[in-house]
Amino acid sequence: MADLKGKKIGFAVCGSFCTFKKAFAQLEQLIADGADVTAIMSFNAASLDTRFGRAAEHIEYLERVTGKKVIKTIEEAEPIGPKKMFDVLLIAPCTGNTMAKLALGIIDTPVTMAAKSHIRNARPVVLAPSTNDGLSGSAKNIGALLNYKSVYFVPLGQDDFTGKPRSLSADFGRITEAVEAALEGIQLQPLIIA
């Protein structure tokens, strides 16, 4: 697998607020592994206060941990591709809404612009889904994205099959492995976990 030391990683965060704690733990691991990380936030992630924390606190945390200003606008995200800012772009968590937009080429948030701009250089985009409709409305979009060159997934499975039988979530503990594999052009397997 690829060594992450010195790799430039875009760490994009979407509004699956209940998974922020798990995603942020992996952000810290990527930095501990020597990666140079820049955070990107969707409009919702950067502006909504929820029972999982205040938006301003999340922004402050991301800027403190990465040592860089968070990318929070479409205008700030657009140069990512032309400037070849990242070796890999990770979207963690990646909501069903964001996956739908990526599958259909809708670019209307900082995260979708970051992905579009980054992937134009055939560089890897890694998705760590977290969506309550992964086995219903979002299933077709996951299927479409699996066929896209340069798009990779963190292994995922049902996170609560009795309470939320259509919900899917990535195994956030495997983010580093998935990023390393994507840098080698490999989809980490098994993709579907029990």
C-alpha cells in the first residue's frame, strides 16, 4: 500500500453529523501518518448547529488540527483541480445527497466542486458513505459511482439492520486503508461488509 507521508489529502465533510466524531478520529490518524490534510466542508456541514455540535466548533477544530483554513465556498474549491492541490480527495462522511449529486454531475456545493475539480486530473476520490437510504433511494447512485473511474469507496455495510434496514455506513476505521489503496488505483476489498 501507498505510504501517506507527505501525501496531500483533501478531507471533505458533508452533513451526516452523527458520524463526525468517527470521521474526525480518522482525520487525526491521517495526520499522524504524515499526510498533509486540508479540510473542505459542504454548506450544511459548515453552517448547521445540531445536537452533535455547533458548526463554528467543527470549523475551529478542523482548522486547528490541519493548521489550514477550511474550504467552505465553491469559489475556494474550484482551484483544487487546476492547481493539483491534492493527491487524493476523501469525502467522509459522504451523504446520500452528495453521492446523488456526484452521480448526476450536479456541482452546487464546495464538496461537489472539490470532487469535480479534483477528478478532472484522474486523481482518486474516496467516498465514506453514511446514508439512511443506502439500500433504497441512494442505491442506484452508489451503483453508478462504482462504475466511475477514479472513484473508490471505503468498505461499507448496514449500520443498524433492525432499526434502519436500508441504512448504510462506511467502516470509518478503514479509511486509511481505503485511501492507501485508492492511491494505488485499487478498490479496497471486500467492499460490502457484514
